[in-house]
Amino acid sequence: MNAAAVKPGAARQNAINQERLMHVLLAPVVSEKSTFVADKNEQVIFRVAPDATKPEIKAAVELLFKVQVKSVQVANVKGKEKRFGRFVGRRRHWKKAYVCLKPGQEIKFSAGEAK
């Protein structure tokens, strides 16, 4: 009867399996570029599962780090072609996500380091 009052996206958010969300984020990308982007744009870069979607990445970051996510951009990184003697090989392709946090939100990866 009151089905029009329920947002169609809200049902999808609840339907995302929490076990799946635990496997979406693989690792943070820690590099010069990622620290520059984090300082300038309030973004964090993660290595994510190749089949991860933007809503899954957003839900996983919000679940694991207890922050609010503004937006997510993804990029597919092509694996480099490498030579091993006379043989040519290729590294794996991977996906990275630029997670933009809402103002005032922050994720610290270096909190465990001793000063």
C-alpha cells in the first residue's frame, strides 16, 4: 500500500551481502600520487576486486571505516608486459577505486606507526 514511500535504492543497499563487502576492498594504494590526492581532494585510493561495483565499494568503505562517502570513481589498470629472458609475460590487470569522502571525514592508514 505504502510502497511508493520506500526508495528503490534503499532496498538494494540492504540487499548487499555483508560477507561480499568484506572481500571488495583488497588493499589501500600507498604511493606519492595517492598521498597527494588524499591531501588535496579528500580522497582515498583502494585496490578493489575486479568485479566490484561503485555501490559495493561505497558500502564496503562505509561499513569498514565508519565514514561517509561522497562519491566513487573506478579505473581499470592494465597489467604491464614483462620479459623473462626470451619469454614475454604479463602482470595481472587490476581495478582501483578513488573514494571521495564527505567534508570532515578522514581515514588514517599510518595510525599504527610508532612516532
